[in-house]
Amino acid sequence: MKLRDFVLGVATGLAAAIIIKEVSERVDPYLSADTVLQQIKAEFKKEAPIDGSWVFMKVEEFSNGFTTTPVYRGGISRMMNGEMESFEFAADARSGAVLELTKL
């Protein structure tokens, strides 16, 4: 095998990987709603057990006055110190980061 053929094969493989990554992000750039909910529940479980949770499966637009971000909206309830606490959240659909958390 010639060095030229090896380098050509590696370059072709890298180019194909980059193209596949770009195409897959264009097809569905968002995490699934269930994945986002599981991430948020994992963070809440560090403090107390979760009693219930829900998430809207449809992406919404969230604006903070400066920028607009696609988000999933949902909620979590838990028992903390013998009292029920309920929260609603707006989480970034791309990363799962919580952008807004409101205690009800």
C-alpha cells in the first residue's frame, strides 16, 4: 500500500464523517423531549425524590427580550421537608439546559 493511497482513504473517511454529522444535525437539531425531561429529573433527584413530572412534546419559542430560543416546557413535583413543591420549566431544546424555572 502506498502512503498516498492511505492518506487519501483517511481524508475520504474524515470528509464523510463531517458530512454525515452536518446532515444529521439539519434533519433533527433538537434533543427529544423525553431526554430533556430525564436530564432535569436527574438534577432534581439529587435533592429529593420526584413525585411526578411532565413535558410538552412540541417545541415552543421562548424569548427573554434579547434572543429567541426553541424550548420544551414541562413541570416537576416533589416532596421536600414534608411539603409538596411544584415547578414549571422551560428547557433549551438543543442542549437541555433549563432557561426558566418557576416555583408554583
